[in-house]
Amino acid sequence: MHIPDGFLNNQTNFSLIVVASTFCGLAFKKAKDFLFEKTEALVPQLMTNVGLEINQPKILNKLNLKLNANKKIQQTAVVAAFIFACQMVNFPVSNGTSGHLLGGVLAAMVLGPWLGMLAITGVLAVQALVFGDGGVLALGANIFNMAVVGTIGGYYLYLLAVKIFKNKNISIALAAWFSVILASTACALELAISKTISLNLVLPAMFFIHALIGLGEALITVFALKFLFNDYDSKK
Amino acid sequence: MTPKNKIILAISVLVGGIFSIFASAFPDGLEKVAENYGFINQAKISFPALIADYAFPKVGYEPLATALAGIFGTILTFLLILFLGKVIIKTKQL
């Protein structure tokens, strides 16, 4: 559901660029928490020039790279690459329509909501800027729909589902399906706000087609998590 | 890089480079809705893409053009995130 340029009006495009940038800033801040930890470092002070009194060592707060920081970055990059590749493989759904993985819940389950959001944002940026898939002006809207709503939203959908159903795979499948519905609803709202099409037409149309595409999303997400990303550290 | 990450990256390149050739050419959900409700023609290109339509330029044979685009995009995405990660590490004082 990559929105091309021309579907949304300028106000909608630019408002969502601001929203998307804000979330990217937040995600960068959160990413630092994953990569660094504050440690107290003892810094021995120099002896005074008299050479008699030795001061107490000074305590400094230092930001240290966590041991697994590079691994975490590599994981994020690998997940993004996998999702980019999967998004190229459209699967047919019904009456001449196809869909592809969005990957929001997949990314959030492996990386947590914030690094997951950055992974999907990276995918969307490459698609828009290099491949012309999704408009450059609409990039903010696409990041909002798929990286913010689909990934961060998808993560909380999973937390909600697992509380109710107590089963990991069922919850992943439900969260994946709902994340596609939510993202397509956001897309429909943006189209309606831009006066491209009225809400009472676009909302049900987007819902029905993405209810089908969401089934593929649920299937791929469950299988990829089970067989490919199974032993990844899922601690957030 | 851990062996696991290498395997998943290799699978990604395979999916982007081989599976993509067999992707459905049907319009996606949003495109279909845009066709049905007559606003598909409003789509316009504001900035010409380097690799439009996931076909590597100047490659005549279509499956090969798709495969090259898929492999290129998958690796580019991987490198972009690695690069961003390095930037975050470099700017830790900010």
C-alpha cells in the first residue's frame, strides 16, 4: 500500500512528513538506549604539583557501547533486508489483486517496536528514493502508515493479543492481520482527508482487500518468526 | 556477523533475486482500489527513480532486470541500516 505522489494533497503530505520525522527522532533516541549504557568510570586524578596529597578518584558518568550493540545493528539491517526482499514478492489474493508482506509485526517481534520502526523506515526510504515505489512527497505518509501504525501499533496489538489468547503464534497472526488493517485504514483516512475519494467509499474498499492481504501477512510473519528468526533475542 | 545473520541475509538475497521474478503482476490493494474508483491516473512521479519499476536499467531480459534490482535493493537496504547504526554510534555524545 505504498502511496504514490499525487494521491494526497500537500497539507497531508507535509503534516505526515513532520509526524514521521518526529517518530524517527524518537526512534533514534530509543535506539541509543539499546546501544549504550551509562557506566560510572573512576578517573584517578593527577597528584598535585606538591606531590604530597593524592586526591580522591573522580567519578564520571560515561556512555559505553553495550557488548551486543554491533550485533543489534546487524540484526536490524538483516531484518530490513529480509523485509525489502519479501516486499518484492507480490502474492495474488483475489480478482486480479495482489498483496505483499508489510513486515511491521515481524520487525517489531524481532527488534522491538523502535528498532523495528527504523528497519521498516529504511525499507520505505530505499523503495521511494531508489525504486520510485511510493512517492517521495508521500514518504512521510507511508512511514506513518507502515512503520508507525503497522510496526509500533503492531507491537502493541501483539501485547494485547497475547494477554487475551495466551498463545504466541495465534497472537502473532492476529497482530499481523490487524496491523495490515490498521495501516490500510490510516491510508484510507489520508486519501479521504486529501479529498481524493470519499471516506464511505474508500474505507470499506480498503478494508475488504486488506482483510485478504492480511491473511498472507499473518502466514508469512508466523512462519518467518518460527523458522528464520526463531533464536533471535526477542528481549526489547 | 553471526552465522545466523549470514544465512538470513543470503536467504533475503535469494528471495529478492529469485522469488521476485515469480511475483504476481496484479495491482496491489491500494492500486486496485484506485483503479476501481478512478483515481489511479492521479498518480504522478515527482522525482524520477534510479531504478523504476524494480527493473535494473539497460537490461533487456526482464527476469534478469528484476533479479538484479532485487539483489541490489536488498543489499542496499542492509548497508543503509548498517551505516545508520555506525552514525548513531559515532554521535553518541549528542
